[in-house]
Amino acid sequence: MEWTDEGIVLGVRRHGESSAIVELLTRGHGRHLGLVRGGASSRMRPLLQPGNSVTAVWRARLDEHLGTYAIEDTRLRAATLLASSHAVYGVTHLAALARLLPERDPHEDIYEMLDRTLNDFDDAGGAAAHLIRFELAMLAELGFGLDLENCAATGATSDLIYVSPKSGGAVSREAGEPYRDRLLRLPAFLREGEGGANGWSDQDLQDGFRLTGLFLLRHVLEPRGQGHSDARDGFINAVTKRRARAALP
């Protein structure tokens, strides 16, 4: 068995004296592990860092075997990402989210979205907005997508500013007004046609993480006996502090 695919490094663990087991999210073969001989060497360690994009050739005698990887770099982001705390936390959290996908099950849209998200971590606010969208995409990919295009009460498609914490459906301003204290806020950058570049406030980001966090916990994490990763909280705190420092005169 042999195939070649694009991949993003999610994690690495040492195996024996000099090898490493590498976990990739690949474009066409999903989340996939393989052994890299010499992967613990000083030459290979910089390549096998979470967040890096690679080309991988996987070989095994049978499909169900662990197999081996021959890996070449295509984009080494890790050195840049390690320069800021929010990026370090963000990459760790994105990898934890990707691990919610079944192993060896292709999810090409998620792969492409992860690739785009990792390419845009320079601005903390923008990275936070991308990560919230990635969490929404993961909910949809796992079968728990939110309906943010129509009002759950009236079917309206405009002025959607709330989300029902029960149904995950959007709610219009008019329909939600009597119940606004019990509804979640839908930030502008998640509403169709609103919020472009820099189209988010600190409150928008807080509301976005509250929204995705509730449904990830309820539908995905708690049924698996899990909670939110420490990296998620670390990312949110790091973004908040960085944006506060940037706002100082």
C-alpha cells in the first residue's frame, strides 16, 4: 500500500531511540498516523512541528497497519507561530479540534480551512475570528451544525442577532426581543453580508467563543467525557491581553 498526499502536522511523539510517530491531517486521507524513521533527529525535529505543512508518502504492507511516512516540508510555519503566545495556544487547540474527526476519514473542507486559518495568525483578533469559524465548521462536519441563515421563529433572513441555546437556530431582533436575556448573541462577523476585515469587536469575539463553546461542549465533548482544552482558554486569554495592550495609547 502506498499513497502521497498533502498534510498538516497535528502532533508528534517519540518512538524508540530515534523514530517518531507523526499525526497528520491530510487532504485526501483524513487524520492519519505514521512512523517516521529518524523523526527524533535534530534535522527532522524542525520539520515535524505542529502547524507545518508537508508532503507525505505513506507506505505499509496492509491498509490497517501503522505504516511509515517519508515527509518533505512545503511550508514551515512553526517557527513564526512559536513567536506569539496566542498562536502557540491556537495551534494546540486547532490540533485538539482536528482530533475529534474519525481517523482515516477524509474531510477536505476542514483540511483547507485549517490550512487557511494557520496562514493568518499575525493579527490576534483575526486569528480569533478564524478560530471561531473553524469551531463552527467542526460542529457542522460532526453533524451538529448551527442554522444561522434563517430565524428559527419566523423564517426571516435579515436582522438575525441572536441564537437559541436550545435549537442552535438564529433568531431575529424582533422575534428575540422578549427573550433576549435567555438567548446567545450572534456576532456581526458570523452574519451573512456583515463584518469584513477587522469587522469584529472584543465583545463580538467573546460572544463568538461563548456560542461555539456551548454547542461543542454539549454535543461533542461532554458525550465523549471531555471538556474544552486548556489551550482554548489560553488562546482566548492571550488574545484578550494582546488586544488590550494594542489599545493602550
